[in-house]
Amino acid sequence: MKAIVHTSPKGMEGTAFQEFESAEPKAGEVKVQLKSAGLNHRDLFVLTRHGDGEPPFVIGSDGAGVINGVGADVNNVKVGDEVIINPGLGWHSKSPAPPKGFDILGYPSNGTFAEEIVITANSVEPKPTHLNWAEAGVLSLAALTAYRALFTRGQVQEGQHVLLPGVGSGVITFILQFAKAVGAKVTVTSRSEAKRQQALKLGADHAIGSEKDWNEALDGEKVDLVIESVGAATFEKSLDQVKKGGTVVTFGASAGDEIKLDIRNFFYGQYNLLGSTMGSREELREMLQFIENYNIKPVLDKTYRLEEYEDAFNRLEAAEQFGKIGFAISE
């Protein structure tokens, strides 16, 4: 089969679209003929984590397709079923943190940027009927991350005010849609005027330039909840925008891992700071039901063929996208 494979050296230089050995499903496994796949920032990170001497692997965590092979003792799906891939490995039930052994598809295991994939049968879920293949293939990782950050960790409620710094990523566009679906007020920030306008069209109530004084732009109004994924570049401004007793949920740090925190101001303000990482199979199923109930679809930025992977990776690395970047694999 054809696939996007990483060998060595580290980075894009060790990546190629090439032939890769196909596998057959063993007991408890299924083979999925992939129709589409989705690109995530993790797919960039693993190119630098893959060490010299490790075996080649297929990149990619998100995908959707049709079951075309079933191993022994598989009862939840059959050949011909349309499914999406659950990229989370080993996290079944909702819990305060991932269990020991939790991992994500696409390193060190083989991932979804390929014509087919063999995966455990409990790692597939029925494809939402209201999504086309392009939409289904980019869904799981970003929408699950968004769902856990906003609902499980952030505990958002109708009428609350949510701040989303750095709008444009797949996760943040999902959070914007999810928050509006349950009746929250949403403010976004971005350096890009184009992205701010796209966010307003998607339902945001306010869109602020990242360089502006956020407090002034909101006329002094504080927010109930911030979902942070930028990190060092925005964290201080984000915390300053939270009302006393409010919450910051963080799931990323694209602009730096280390922050300074005035701990006295923090405890006097009775703030809550929570980490979040993707989510469990239970939360994935809740998210799938949620998007069907509210007819929510991924925001598709651009779709590429697998052989155009360099253009896709470069677009993501440059943060040019608004929404999800996908791969069209087969008809």
C-alpha cells in the first residue's frame, strides 16, 4: 500500500510518500480501507521524536473509511461498515487523567496517512451520518480534545462567557462551535484579521486582535472560562481576563511551555487552572452524539492528496489554516 512514512533523519527530510507493507487483521482487529484522514500538530511533533534506529512508521492519527477485513472474535463491526478511527489507545472510561499506558495512534504505532490501516476493533466508531468523508476523516482527535476541555474539564454552562485565544486551529474552531451550541458567549483572539472575520461568521460574539488590550476591548468584562492552547505568549493576558473564581483550561503550548505566575494574585482570585489532554472512548462517544444532536460539522480548511503531504505539513506549521487540514485518500 501507499503511505506517508517516516524513517530517518528526523524532521521532514526523513518523510516520504512510498510503498509500505500491508498487514492483515489478527484476532480482535479490523482492517479499514481509508477514505480520508486529518492532519494534527502531533503529526509534526512525531517527526522529531522518532529516534534513529527505530523502525519506519506511518504517520497520522485521524481517519475514516470502510471496514474491509475482520479478524477473529470481532462482533462490533462487519465488512462494509463505515467508521471513524479513535486515535486514543488504552483510555476507555472517563477519568480525571489518562490511565497508565495511554498512547495515541501514529507513533510508535502505524497511523492513518495510508490507503489502509489495521487497528483493534474497539478503536473504531460508526461514522456520523451527517458528515461526508472529508469531514469524518478530520474529526476525532481535535473534536475529542475540544469536548473534554470544554465540558469535562471546563464544565461550561449556558450563558457563561468563554475566551479562546489564538483562534484558527481545529480544536479551537470545534470549541467555538460547541460553546455556541450550548448557549455560551464566545470571544476569540487572533493576530489575523481574516481569521477574526472567519470566527465571527462561525458564531463568535467578539473577535479581538491578539496585540490589543483585551480588557479594554471587552469594556472591562471578565470571562468565566478561558481555553488556552497558545501558552507563554498569551497565558498572562488570559488569566487577567478571568473573573474571580473563574477557570483556565490548557491543552497546548504552541508559543512556549514556561510561564510566570503571581501565586498570591492567583490564590486571592480563587482561580482554577486545569490541564486537559484529548479524551477517553466514553467522551468520544458523547462527542459524537453531541455533534449529531446539534448538526455540527468540522470547519475544513483545505484538503490534499497524500502525495501532497509537504504542502499540507507546511501549511499547518505556518499556522495558515482556519479549521482542519485533511487528506483525500480514496473515492
